[in-house]
Amino acid sequence: MTINAERLVALEEEAAHLRLVNEELSSVVHEQWSRIEKLEKKLAHLEIRLTSFEDFVEVPAENTKPPHW
């Protein structure tokens, strides 16, 4: 093999490796994005539930001392 042919083979191997790594990273990003979307939906649902509970809970005045003082 000539030096140019060896260099071409090495470049093709590197390109194949980078393609594989790119596909793996793309898969990981897709999975993480799906998880983020699910978590955002859960968070929105919990925020709605929290605000509905806040209507039933009495909030003490901020500057009042507790009864044991």
C-alpha cells in the first residue's frame, strides 16, 4: 500500500468511527429530550395542583411571631 492509500484508509476508518459516535450521541439527545418533555408536563401538572391547594391553606402573616413567643 502506498502512503496515500494508507492515509485514505485511516481517514475512512476515522469517518466511520465519527459517524457511529454521532449516531450514538443523537440517540442519547433524543432520549434526554423525551425525558425533559415528560418532566416539563409533570411539573406543569404539579404547579396546577399546588395552586389549587394554596386556595385551601391559610398563610400566616409574614411578620407575626409564633404563639409560643
